[in-house]
Amino acid sequence: MASGPFLLSFLLICSALSFHFSNANLVLPVVKDNRKSQYYTTFLVGTRPSTRVYLVIDLANHWSWFACDLYGYNTNSHEVPCNSPKCDRYATWNFCSGNACGAVAYTPWWRNDLYGGVLYEDTMSLYNQTQQNSLAHLSKVYLPNLPFTCADKGPLKSLSPHTKGMVTLARVPVALHSQISSTFKVARKFALCLPSSTSSGYNGAIYFGGSPNYLSKSLITTPLVINPKSTPPIFDEDVTSIEYFIKVRSIKIDGTPIRFSSSLLSFKEGVGGTKISTTDPYTVLHSEIYKTLVNVFVTKATAMKMTRVASVAPFGACFSSKSVVDNAETGPTVPIIDIIMDGKSPLLHNKNARWRIYGANSMVKVSNSVMCLGFVDGGLEPATSIVIGGKQMEDYLVEVDLETSKLGVTSSLLRMGTSCSKFKGI
Ligand SMILES: *[C@@H]1O[C@H](CO)[C@@H](O)[C@H](O)[C@H]1NC(C)=O
């Protein structure tokens, strides 16, 4: 759906109500591939001629990469030289490829396929969003130095067919948000607004440097924590993980805490803890957490007269849709799952911060008559005990603030008249 000529109009309409932005925001659109449950963005790379690329958003990759040949992208004169100060600064994992700085292309799904290559740098386009009445206007701005590498077809096999690469927002200097912050001198933060559907077009966004006030004023925050050990596929003894971890204290279902060993919530040699991931379509839980979550959810759901039906893989608890009432604001009326996190929130009268998951984000429609609890079993030895996946982040603003080292989540779903953005004319 995302091919062909478009982007003719750069009008951005913020839905309904007249929000006021006091500031300008740098932004890129986000689209969901419903079939693959992947979220991707698009921008132009290079000048005269420029190449439009479609890249899956990843919070874990060491590098951004795309299949340059398939896009007809010309790499001429864009190499970052080896042993240059820039190469030293960019590399968390330093090596050279001939006379050029080295980089590796891989996907989180094909971790054994690492494609070593050259690190390039070129101009990319994004938008500056400013506000006039209830309409937000977009003007193009150019980042002169997006670092990326080129892949061949190998790592593409698990990606959305609309895309030919990935863009990284991990905790690395070559990540897009790091480049934007240092080049445009904006705050070191970015926010994801992953859309829940494909049908309405480019309705998600990534904001850089800050989010529109109407979205960021209702953020519940928790400290980001550093996992002292690197996480797969690239291990390095002395390097901390480049992913975004938070400290979860408990999980409650309709107010009832579920029971599991709390040691799963801390790191032991880098294993355990909780991270966010845009490349896992559903939250993946350590088996012990998963089993108790399903049990308590089913008990509460049964008490609400929800009818359980045969499970549909990969899910472990499915229900007849007829037995569930739909609510326009929060989706199917099902038991509410609260992820209780470190830190107190003024928005919650100084109670512990929580990520509240309503039916819209907990239930997956697998057919017209069946919906399932959208969490999956990660087995008994996952690297990370709780991986908060895409489905659970959809229609929330999830902000990674590296200035204050905090993760923020909007206190409620952005549904009733408050969507992230709508890129019109794409
Ligand atoms: C975005 O627009 C605002 C308001 O016009 C301006 O002050 C700011 O410099 C622009 N940002 C960039 C990166 O061009």
C-alpha cells in the first residue's frame, strides 16, 4: 500500500479539538503493516537524486540499514572513513571494512545472519511541525548526516514487504534520534505513537526532541534503567545493553496483583528485567509470569461472563467476541491489566507509576467471532522477563527521555478525538 507516488501534500491535521502547540516538533510518520505487525516510517535519503526508503522501526538495532541496491541508492562518496574521529565516536562496536568504518545489518528475527558492511552517511528528510489554529503545518527539514549501512536481500526476508530495511532508535550515537538531537540542538528524547490500524493511513508518528504539548502533558513517567550486559545478537563483555529497560514492580489485573517470583524483575548477569520492543508484536512474558497472568485474567473474565473458547496460537486465552461488550473509548470491556512501575506519578495522586492496558491493547481479534489475550509465552529462559510489545504500545504516546533518563506513557489511550497525528495525502 505504501508504494507509488505520494507525499504530495505535507499537511498534517491533528484530529478534532483545537490543540495548541507552543513549540515546533520534528516528526516522521509511522504506518502499521497489519499482516506482519510491524511499524515503519519513510523518508528521503540523499540529494539529486533522492531515494525514498521505507524502514521498520527498531529500538534494539546497532545500526540503521537498508537494501541500497534494491532502492537504487548510490553509495558514492558517502563512506565514513575508518580510524576517523567520527568512526570512533559512532562505534559502540568498532571495526573497519577496508578503508571505511564498519557496520552490520541484521534483523531481530534472523539473528544469525549478520551482514558486515560499510558505514555511510547521507542527508535525510523529515518534517518540522508547527501549529496554526487546529491545523499543524509541516515543512521539510534535512538532517545532513544519517548514518546507515547497506544490506543485501538476506535480512529482508522477515521484514514487512512494504519495507527494505530498518531504522534504529536504540541507545547508540548512530541512532536517528541521537543524530537529530546533536544536529538540531534539540532535547535528547523521542516519542513513539504506534498506530493500531493500517486502514486510516499514516496516522502514527515519531516525535524528536519533544512531543506536542497536548500529548506530553499527560505522561506518567518511570526511570529508565541500564541493563549492565549487552543483549543479543551482538554481545560484548564490557558494553551495556543499548535497549530501553524499565523497572516493573508488579502486574495487577483489575487491582489484583498476580504472583510470580520477583527476582524475574531484576537483572542477573543481564538476564531478566523489562524492556520495550517495537519488533515484538505482542508482549512476551517469562512462562512463570505468563501462566499466572492468563490464569488470573481468565478467572476475572469468567466472572464478567466472558465465554472462553479454544485457544488460537500463539495465544493462550481466547474468548467469544459475542460475550464481550465493546467500548468506543477503551475497546473490548475486559479485565484491566496494570503494569506497576518504579516511580510515583503526580497524575495518579503520587501512587506508583502504571501502564494501564485496556481491552483495546490487551485483546487481539483473530476472527469475527474470537478475540484473544494478546500476550505470549516466552518460555522459561528468555533473555528478558517482560518484553512490552507493539500491540500494548499502540495508541499511546511512549516517550524515551534521555535527558532525564525516563520513560513516559500517556495516562490514557489516545483515541477519543486525540490521535497522534494524521499525515494527509500520503
Ligand atoms: C522548526 O520551525 C520553528 C518555527 O518556525 C523554527 O524556530 C525551528 O528552527 C525549525 N526547526 C528546524 C530544525 O528547522
